[in-house]
Amino acid sequence: MINPSQHKPDRIKGAAPAPPPEPMDPEHARRMTWVRQVRLMHRSKRMLGFAGIVLGACMVVWARLSPSEAPPWAQYAGFGILTLSWLVFIYVIIDRGRWIKNNPYKPGG
């Protein structure tokens, strides 16, 4: 009996065979490594800023839509969290841009 999880047909009947994979260009690999490094910079700060923006927006909406249930400080705290979170995002964008300017990608080695 054939185990479906182990059965992988080589090709579909009537379909052309797949071309062999092209070898990875070393220059392309270096460039992708550099791009990956830039994308990973300040990742935790970006995620923290995103979570803060969502939390702050939820607090402001909660305070505005149900003022009788929300405590009086909820709206101010929401705006404060939104402000701090956007400042973190702006810092990350500026710092990554500064790093890219000081460490541009140099093709060819």
C-alpha cells in the first residue's frame, strides 16, 4: 500500500518536465544577505511599536465609544501609548536609513 505522505509524483502526466534549477548567483546571494540584515534591524522594536499602536487605538476607541464603562484615564493613556509607539516607529525608520547610508551595498566584493 502507498503511504500518501511519502508519495510525491515526479511529474503530472502530459506535463513537460521541469527545467533544472539554475545555480544561485553569488552576487545575488550577497545582496539578499545584506537586504535580510537590513530587514532584521530593530525587529523587536518594530513589533513592540506595532503592538503599541494597536493597543493605543483600541483604548482610544473603547474610551470614545463607551465613555460610561471606560475609566477616565483610558483615552489619555491610549493617546500616550499611540504617541510613544509612533515615536518608536519613526526612530526605527531613521536609524535604518542612517545605517543604510553609512553601510551601502557594494557589489563585487
